[in-house]
Amino acid sequence: MNDLSNLSLEVTACHKCNLSSTRKKAVPGMGPFDSEVIFVGEAPGRTEDEEGKPFVGTAGKILSEALEFAGLDRSSVYITNVVKCRPPNNRRPSKEEKESCSNYLKKEFEIIKPKIICILGNTAYGSLLDGNEITKNRGKMIKRGDQWYFITIHPAAVIYNPELKQVLKDDLKVLAQKLESKIS
Ligand code: URA
Ligand code: SF4
């Protein structure tokens, strides 16, 4: 059993915060351990909660489409969330919930050692880089310590504003180019 499988089992059985009492299934991150990039969303939605897999609902379809546009194979990238259980009615996860869950994300980063962490939307931006105003800062690469981050919008934003679909696609294309190039 490798480290990622162990982590996934730990998440599946986790009761560290109150979201464990309302979730159907916890949603561990998914993807290969040697992925060069980790995509970080906010929290599972309804479909993810039912299936136990990240980004498999409407937002997931938008993400898949943008990945394909960028020439990134979804099965070769790692996809996860700031919190691994669905907040009731898709409310934003609370500070306590994010803090309770943060060690899992930290471990995912340590095991995979991605070249780039791709932040999807304000929740991940706030949690990982203390950032806000994603629409002003998207499309940028940022280095913190030894780690590169790429910032873009959350795929669900496209549901409410269809014009953002091309923004997400173009951003992921830039990300794909950064992955190809020698960033340092
Ligand atoms: N939105 C997220 O942030 N994560 C998912 O897994 C699905 C929708
Ligand atoms: Fe555990 Fe995270 Fe789920 Fe809370 S959200 S129960 S900390 S896995």
C-alpha cells in the first residue's frame, strides 16, 4: 500500500470535524503520485459527495473540458480540495473546517512534490497563499518558498458567468506551457 492510498483511507474514515456527520462520502484527492501538478478546489459538491470522487459534477465537467483544451490529460493530473467533505448546501467551509482538514492537503503536497500547485478559486487561494480577489490575480505564477503556484478561477464560476469558460481554458493553457518549460 503506498502513501497516497493510506492517506486516502485516512480521509475516508476521518471524523476530525463536524462535516463528517453530514457528508455521505468523504472525497480524497485523486490522481497519480507522480503528477507534476496538483489542482486544488474548495470542497466536494453534491455529486462528489455521492460518488466519493473530486470534480465529477457540473464543475468537474467544466474542468475536464478546460484540461482537454490545454492538452492536459485528466488521468495524469492530481485533483483535490481544501476540505474533503461536503459542507451542507454547498456553503463555504468554515475556518475551523479548513484548519481541521489542512494536514491532508499538506501531506498530498509532500508525497507528490508537484512542480506546480494550481489554485482553483478564492477558497484555495485564501487557504494556501492568504490571497483574495481571484479575478484580479488569476493567470499568475507565484513562488512561495520552494513551491510554484499558478492561480486561476474556480470552474464553478463558469456556471454563473459563461464568459469565464474561455478565461479558464486560456489560463490552463498557460499552466500547461509552464509545466513544459523549465521554471525555476
Ligand atoms: N467544487 C469543488 O471545489 N470541488 C469539487 O470537487 C467539486 C466542485
Ligand atoms: Fe476530516 Fe476533512 Fe472531512 Fe473534516 S472535512 S471530517 S477534517 S476529511
